[in-house]
Amino acid sequence: MKPEIAILPIGSFEQHGPHLPLDTDNIQVGAVAERVAIELGAFLLPVQPITTCYEHHGKRGSIHYSNDVFGKILTGLVEKLYKHGFRKIVIMIGHGGIFITEPVVRHLNYTYKDLHLIYSDFLAQCDYTNMDHAGESETSRILYHRPELVKMENAIDYTPETPRFYLTYGSFFTHSPTGVWGKGTLGTAEKGKDLFEKSVAGAIKEIKETFAFVEKTDYAGNPGVARDSGI
């Protein structure tokens, strides 16, 4: 039986303080996407490892595309999946700064009338804080998935007092010279396993519920879908 759903995981290649690997986001999203794909019988693409991480610019090893370039890459990948017959596609986000995702999803859903393209941000569902970068949650996840890559002897705690949305106005390092936002010393593999299982369950629930909703939704801008404006 051919899979009905395609899953496209996207991460980021960026600094994660002095104790976690540059590949942290890719490891996290890859693990969750693989389990979710198995549970849903979905077609799984490889993790897109380089996306957008403007806020980490200037730190050696943090590599990213501009929004316009990655937006085109994302659009192209979805369109190729569409040409292969997929009408239900999930973009699974593994990094908090890929803001181009939403406008791409909106554009493609309004362009292809029979496409149901959604995105799932599993990290936002079950981390220990609403902002964690190389803190307790991410450290725990990597200790569970790839413990050999973690240097716990270098782990530190640093939580800036500024709100997260200030990252729009300047570098991550304006807020945190350490490259950490959270309490990395509290990370454990046991917590990582708990977060992983909750992420998988949360992502599956979100995907099923979102598809159930969008399958009943018409997009006013789609070809062939006309509505009386009442004017």
C-alpha cells in the first residue's frame, strides 16, 4: 500500500552552547519524524539540515540560508512531492527560527486546491520551558539520542531576562554571550526519553487533528472555488 502522507523534517545547523553539537536540532527532529512516520505509515524524507538561523549569525559553524532562498527550497520540495502524487504533506519543524514556513504553507495551500499542507512544531508542545536553547530540554534530548556528542562537563545555566521575540531585533549573543538560553546542567537522558515520547504522541495527535480540519476547508483563493462576497 502506497503511503498517503509525506513528512518533511527541517532542522538547523547552529551553535548550541559549549556542550551540545551543531547538529542538535537535526538530531531531535529526525528522531521524532522517524517514529511519527512509522506510526502513520508515512513517506519520510531526510532532514533538511540547513535552513534559517539569523539569530546565531556570527558564531563560527552556524550556517544558514536567507529567507528567500530557503523559502524557494521549501516550496520546490513540496511541489516535487505534489507531482509525485502526495496530497497530504507535513513539514515538521525542529528549530524555532524558521519563520518562512508559515507563509510558504499558506501560499501553497492557496495555490493547489487539492493540497493539504500542514506544519507541526513538536518542540513547542512539550519542552520544559517556552524557550530552550541548549538548556534542560535540548540537553536531555541529545543525552537520550546521542549521548556521545554531549560534553556535560561544559554545560552551563544562563537564562536572559529579555523576551524571546527580541531576537528579531538583534543577535542571540546580545542576550546570551554563552550561546545558551536555559539550564543545561539539569539535562538527563531520562528526561530526554520522556520528552521524546511526548513529542511523538503530541505530533501524531496534532497531525491527525489538523488534517481532519483542513480536509473540510476550502481556500477562497483556489482556482474553481468562488464565493459570493455579498457586495
